[in-house]
Amino acid sequence: MAMNYSDKVIDHSLNPRNVGEIEDASGCGTVGNAVCGDIMRVYLDIDENQVIRDAKFKTFGCGAAIATSSMATMLVKGKNIQDALAVTNKAVAEALDGLPPVKMHCSLLAEEAIYAALWDYAEKNGIAIEGLEPPV
Ligand code: FES
Ligand code: FES
């Protein structure tokens, strides 16, 4: 099946930004897609003002999953939690100039991984954050 990937998707899959781990991360979230088997883990370093100082990821998955992890971590860096929660999978896909329809779920994985890491942070610190509920 032929797929049209944008130049940005190709760039971020071949040269992903923010690959790695954060030791003693403020929050860490791991999600997977049972159908394709791809797994994504996001680490967040959050400062005392609830601003995301750093974001890193490790993704075992397809090129689109790597590209969306790369873009999602870029987009949330420097944002506060509320603004990071507003980084939807659509926003990630748009920032990459689009994804083929069958690859949209890869961007959802990125949104879910960020969410899971934010939840982990909130839970660890016992703080309630508007719009943040236990992931299902
Ligand atoms: Fe083919 Fe992820 S499903 S690489
Ligand atoms: Fe499933 Fe990309 S194919 S995350």
C-alpha cells in the first residue's frame, strides 16, 4: 500500500527529537496499541510552577509513532499542564502537516502517553488538576 508521508513526518521519524529517558522524572506514562503492538513511553520533568521543563520519549513502533512522539514532546515542552493537556492528537498530526488516515492512531498514542505521564505526576504529588482524570 502506498502512503504519502509529509516531509515533516519523514524528518521526525528519521531524526526524532527528545529521544531518551529522564532519570527521576516527575511523571512517566507508557501506552500501547494492542492492534499494531506499538509501545510509547513519555517522561516529563515538571517544575514547581507546573511547567514542563523537559520531555523525552522512547517508542517501540512504526515511523509515524516515532514522529508523533517527537512532535508531541516538542509541543509540550515549556507549556504548563493545562496547555499541555490541550495538545491533542489532531494538533500533533497538524504540526506534522498531516498523517495518512491509517496512521492517525499513532498520534493518539502520543496524546495518551503525554496524558498518562501527566496523570502519573498528579498522582505522585497528590494534586488534583482540572481536566485530568485517571486514564482508562
Ligand atoms: Fe507496522 Fe508498527 S505496525 S511498524
Ligand atoms: Fe500503531 Fe503506528 S502503527 S502506532
